[in-house]
Amino acid sequence: MSEQQRPEAEAEAPVFRPRKNGQAQSVSDELAAWMTTGWADTELRDLEPVEQAGHTARRRDVLSAAFPGDRLVVPSGQLLTRSNDTEYPFRAATDYAYLTGDTTDGNCLVLTPRADGGHDAVLYLKPRSNRDNGEFWLGGYGELWTGRRNSLGEAAELLGLPTADVRTLPGVLGSDTSATTRVVRGHDAEIDALVDGLRADADADDEARAKSVQLDQDLGVALADHRLVKDEWEIAQLQLAVDATVRGFGDVAKALPQARDTSERYVEGTFFLRARVEGNDVGYGTIAASGANATTLHWTRNDGPVREGDLLLLDAGVETTTLYTADVTRTMPVSGTFTELQRKVYDLVYEAQEAGIAAVAPGRPFTAFHEASQRVLAEGLVEWGLLEGPVDRVLELGLQRRYTLHGTGHMLGMDVHDCAVSRQEIHLYGELKPGMVLTVEPGLYFQPDDLTVPEELRGIGVRIEDDVLVTEEGRTVMSAGLPRSSADVEAWLAERLPR
Ligand code: GLY
Ligand code: MN
Ligand code: MN
């Protein structure tokens, strides 16, 4: 597919980006004129706001109260070019989607401080393509190439906040420099540069530079802090993500024979089909790791064989169309039955996960579930003779980490490793609160070249990962739709593997 060049007479027309790789065909005046006519009015009217509009309004109010008098700029991010007019898949910036409910590219939310306190929110969006200047069919982002966008009026009704043309944003930001401006940085280089331009003396000296950096960091941290506790709507979205993920794992179990005939890619592709049909995408690169590949924590090459007697570690999550992701791992015997040794490793990881899940409760330190799981793993490794006791010494020195390597879990939400920049005192060194969602994911990984373990253990990797909601009473395992114990995994596989 290619496109035609814009006629010279229309070169001054505002387009988002001209297409570059078209066949060099000119557009006759007759065609150009004809293309401006004969189109129906497709404007949608009297639209109902999207379900989360009330929630996004409340979130904006919280942010407004945290930064009185400051102008806040939250970009959605831009498409990233892969080559010419081909782009990488777009995923809106988390904070933007959280505050607007919108997931499209090239936009920006601005909260402008009012003299009487509070802020006015305006969402700057790409409007519908212009039909008079040809951009809708000749411009690179024309709607006839990329699909219909909501009009500014439609978006205002759907999202429940005023909208404006994003092309006016530079003028708007530049016209009033009285307020301090903060930006969620790193998503849109042009907007970052615009904000830099407003801080004329930000580079004057080290102190001014540090102050400028701090302005934006404080905004990012405040948003991450706020996102730590999920509201009811967010919890429902996460449950949708988890439920679709549970179905995706079931698809993979049924597809194990085809995976045996091909590679780990069949596992990845099978899960991806579920993610695209039920959600937006996968929330992170699927880890489909069979045999010794399971000892590589983030094995996403997924190009190894799936062998009958091996374990398959699948770490995958569906991301909803509203951008909430699950993060689930199951380690399953490809044959349907664990060998005695595989079961021994699996059962220790399971025991560690049981202890970790039991330590998730409101008021408990965030670190408690990690410590509980690590203790069980250390006890097992000492009992097996892989580590020299006593267990307290092992834990103090962290010796078990040679075989377990990673932390036992993390916050989960719109990002798989959610709220990573939130303040340590309310996150890593804080207490769990109802509405927080986290993973509990202990693992044991015996590297194929690790001479400190008996040969028969080398190349075995096991992780079990579930998504856990902190409730007023304790916890809910959101991914309980999947089996966890070795016996339950085998029974689940037996129902799905073709006989
Ligand atoms: N899927 C990455 C993780 O489990 O943290
Ligand atoms: Mn995971
Ligand atoms: Mn995880």
C-alpha cells in the first residue's frame, strides 16, 4: 500500500506528518477538489461518559490538591518510528491513562491553576482529520490510513473533561509563564522541551538544575504514591486481566502437544492470541521457558524446544484495554506429570509461596511476605544440604539468593512492576493497605553450570506467581482460578492435555 503526494497548492495545510514512501503520483486538482466533497456528517452526539470518568475526575482532584498553584502537564506519549512510516505498537503512558481514561497517542493533559484555588483540566488531543486540505487521506496520520479518531466534542463527552486541539498546546504553554510548570517527563520529547523552554534559568547553575529536575520528579512520585492503593474500579479491571490470563494459561495447556512439535514460541503465540482477543496486549514480554531456560529469570527469547520430560515455566499476563495487567507464573510438567525430583523442587517453592501469601495482610510490613518466603526456601536448601546452616545465618548473609535470585514480589497495577518510583517509606518500607495489589512469586533456579548443586538438579527452574489483593480482612488471591499445588497442577493438566 502506498499513498499519493500532496499537491503543492496544499503544502501549507496543517498536517501531522506527511507520508514519505509513496509512489510519485501527483494529485490532479479535480481529484483534490472531489476528495473534499461527498462525505456524510459522522459526528456522534449525546455520548455517555466512559465508566471510569468519575474515577479519573477524582484522581485529578487529588493531584490538584497536592500541587496548588502549579501547572501540571501529563503527556500520553508519541508513536515511536520503527522505519519510515512504520511504528512500534503504541501504549499510552500510565499516568496519562490513569488521569484521563484515554489511551491514544500524541495527546496531553494540562491542569492549569485557578486564581481561586484548584485547577482547570483540559485534554489536548489530535482532532479529526481535516477533509478540506487533504490531510485525511494524504497525511501520514490521516484517518483514512490509521482509523477514525474521536472528535474533540466526542472525546469531551466520553472522557468527561474539556478538550482542545493539541496543536495549540505550544502556544498555550508559552503564553502564560507565571505558574511553575511540572511535566511527567520521558514520554514526549517535544513537550519536555517545551517545558524546558519555560524554565529559562534552569541551567544557570547546579542548584537551579537540581531544582528543575526535582519539580518533575516530585510530580511522578506523587502519582506513583497515589496509584499504590487501587480503587474499586481498578480492582475490577485487574480481576478482568487475571481472569483472561487464567484462560490464556488454559489455552497453553491444551496446546502443549503443538509446542512439543515446534518451540517455546508456540506457547508465547498461544497466550498472545488470548491477550489480543480479550485485552489490549500482553502486559510485559511473555516468558515461555522450558527446560534449563527456566533458570533465566526473564527468558523472553522463547526460541528453545519444549521437551516431553521437561518443565515449562510460563510467566505471562494479559493487559486489559484499560491498561491494567496481570502477572502470573505457573511451572508445569510438559508430560503432565512431575518427576520425583521436579516435584521436590516444586513443592518447596509452593511451601514458600504459601508462607508468603499468608503474610499478606493490612498493617503488615511490605517486606513481611518476602521474608516469610525466603525463610522457607532457606530452610529447605539447608535441609537438602545445599547450604550450610543455621538458617538464620543463611538469611542474614542472603546465601539462599544464589538459588532464588530475585525478590518475592512487587506491586501490580497498570504497570507490571507498578509504582516503582513511589516513596520508599510508604512502599518498600511501608505497610500494606487494603486496595494494594501485589505479586507473590518465590522461585528456585539451579543453573545448568552450577557446580555447587548435585548434577540432577542442574537446569531445573521453578517459579509460582500469583496476584494478591490486600483486603480489610486479609487477602484475596485474584489468580486462584489456576492450580498451585503440584497435585492440582497435574489434575488441571490432565483435564486439558489431549489423551
Ligand atoms: N514477569 C515479571 C515478573 O514476574 O516480575
Ligand atoms: Mn511474572
Ligand atoms: Mn512478577
